[in-house]
Amino acid sequence: MFDDDYNEDEWEPIEELLRRYELVKNGEGASTLDEEEFEAVIEYYFQNNNEEQALLACDIARTYFPFSGSILLLKAEILTQAQKLGQAHRALDEMEQYDANNLDATILRSDIYLAQFRPDKSIEHLEEKSKDFEGEEKSELLLELSDLYDEVEDFEMVFKTLLRVIKIDVRNEEALQKICFWAEFTGHMEESVKLHTEITDEDPYNALAWFNLGAAYQGMKNYSEAIDAYEYCIAIDEKFEFAYRNIADAYMRIKEYEKALEALAKHLEIGKPEDVIFEAMGYCWEKRKNYPQARYYYRQASQLSPQDDTIFYKIGETYAREKKWDKAVKSFSTALHLDKENASYCMAIGNCLMEMDVKSEALVCFLNAVRLKPGTKSTWLALVRGLYLSGYFEEVILQLDVARDHCGDKGEFYYYHAAALIELGKVKEGAIQLENGLREAPKKLKTFTDLNPEYILRTAVAELISRYKKK
């Protein structure tokens, strides 16, 4: 096969070889070239995009070495690159008379079928020829076959073909790396657990198999078993970066944030800094309610990924949890600048402005959120809550009618409607809406009581709530 890394430093010796080749081509002189020298000449012309001279060199070489499979293989490759696919097939047919089971030729013919838009024929060819190879060569052929199945989107066969490779060689790195992904993609997690348990039982120092076992358990949400498998992987190969990443994720899933941070710190020691690692560390510190430390790592992540709006949103959330509303607004505003169509960012800014008692600007933010996501309940709830807290009770009722047109009846809408009516002095009508809310969404009652805890001191309201609680 051609060497694509042609070295210009070798041009001086190749020039002498080309001079001798010219003598042979012109029938001058008594010397000739051996088979490897002819191959070097052919590759030189091909690498320099001189297809015509490369093919001519092939034909001349064959007059001296008529039974050379390697010369015919080079010719077939040149013809394939030139899209002369029929001629390439014929060159391989001739080659197989002298070298029937050549792996490079087998894969090249598969490539030719693909170039002819005949993927089924390419698959059939490799499946048939796989019977003629053993060991490492068979593994290489099957890996090519798995890529073909991927190309035709037969993902079950991708997984099954990779299994065939691993049965030949349980330490085939490429197959083990790929099957980890395809097991999850095709939903064969239990089969992956069984396979990799068998491998680790027979080959307990196979770090990649332990990693795959951990990934399979993690895909099944068996996080404790996943952590145990990753620990074995790390014990065998303490520089296995993805094991630290995955074990950190597993620890986060079971809320062991301190251990997750230890794993992520180790990942930083042995690998390049990555935004996702810093972001995960920020998340862990946030969950531990150490918001300044969380921001430190979020900012580290933002330096590596300055266009990632979600990181700035998370920074804003840490400020909001500390009730530092002005700083939260700045972070949320940066996120919104990066993603101007994000309704959640508009609502976050609006909520902060409400806390800062800048209600008119907050309502503009809520209106923008509704404009961006008119079919989403949360945007309407943010708006009507803002209107309620601003004292626009009649507008609350009007906007709820519009909200129902977009979202349908929602339990929370009844509670806001009830509160607005009570504030307008229409207690009986408010009680009707409250009853609707209690009937449709009793678990959302806190929406109503949080707006004004004194509502439950009203006799009619208290009796109504009591009656539904008994039910």
C-alpha cells in the first residue's frame, strides 16, 4: 500500500533511481531494477500526482516481474484513486491468481465496491473473505467490516462484528474502545457487562476491559458497581484519563461530591485542562454550597470556552443563591448576550430585577420570555407572578386568558387567578378559581399560599383548603 508520508529528504537518492529507471524504460544500458526499486519509482510518481507515469512504471515492472502481486496491487490502487474502478477490479482479479488471500487487496476491493455505490456487495465480499483469514489479519478485516455496517446504519451488526473481533483478541484496543460506545448506543448494556466480566475474569489486568465494564454498569445506573470497575481500571493504569472522568460522574450521581472532586483533580493532573472538567468541579462545589469556589471553576471553564452561555448562567445562579442580585444579573445578561433566544435567561434576569425592586424592567424581561416561548407554561407563570407582585391584578387575569390559549388549562393558572380576584375584592369568584386549582392540581397549592400567606387566614379559603385536604 502507498506510503502517504513521502519524505522530501529522500529526493536525492530517488533521483538516482529515477535516472536508472529512465535507462530501463528507454532500453538503454545493461542494468535493471529489482522489484522493490520498481515499487519505489511507482510510489514516487503516484505521490507526485503523475498517474500516467505511475501506471506506465507498473506495466514496465510487470515485464520483469510478471507474477508480482505487490506490483498489481499498486496498479489497482492507482486505478482506484483515478476512479477507473472496472480496471482496478481486473487488476485485483489478476493479482488473486498469484496471491489469493492478501488482506490489502481484500480491503481495496471492498473500497472499490463502495466507490461504485455498492455497499451491500462490499459487505458481502468482506464477510465471505473473513473465512480465509486468521488471527490479527482477520481482526483487521472485521474492524473494516464493522465500519461498513456503521456506514449502512446496521448498528446491531456493528456491535456483533466487534464482538467477533474481541473473541479473536480480547486485547484488541480498537475493538474494545468501539464496543464501549456501541453497547450503549444499541442498548446491549447487560450483554456488555457479561462480556467484560468474562474478559476481566480471564485477563484481570486488562484496564480497557475494566473501563468498559464500568461504563456498562454506569449505563445501567448501577453506580456503585461502576465505581468498583473504574477503581480496578485506575489501579492497573493510573493515567487512564477517561476512567477518572467517568468515576467522577458516577460519584456525582450518588452525590459523593468530595470523591468526585478528587477524581476530577486527578484528571487535571494527568490530562490537558478541559472546560467540561472545570465545569464539573464547579458543579460539585455548588452542590456543596461553596459558591465562591464553584464560581472559580466555572470561570476557569469559561476561559477555555468563552462562547458557552450555559457557564455564565451557572455563575449567575451561584450569585442568585447568595442573593447577590446585581452580580447575578450581570452574569445572566452575559449568557443572554451569547444566546439571545433563550427564554430561561430572560426569566432569570427578570427574577433578579424583581428582587431588586426594579419591577418595570423585570416585566419587560418576562414579556420577552413569553415572546420567545409562548407555548411554555413556565414563561407565563413568571410573567403573571411578576404582574401580581407589581400589583397589576386585572392584567394578571387578562394574561392568564392568553396563557390558556397557548398552553391550555394548568393548575397553577387557577391559583394565580384566585389570588388576583381576591386582591380585587372578588372573594367568591376567587374561591371558585381556588377550588378549580385544588381539584386539578392539589400539590401545587404552595403556588397560592406563597403569594400571600395571609390568604389562609380567611375563613372561606381555610375551609375550602381543609375540605380538599380531608379528601
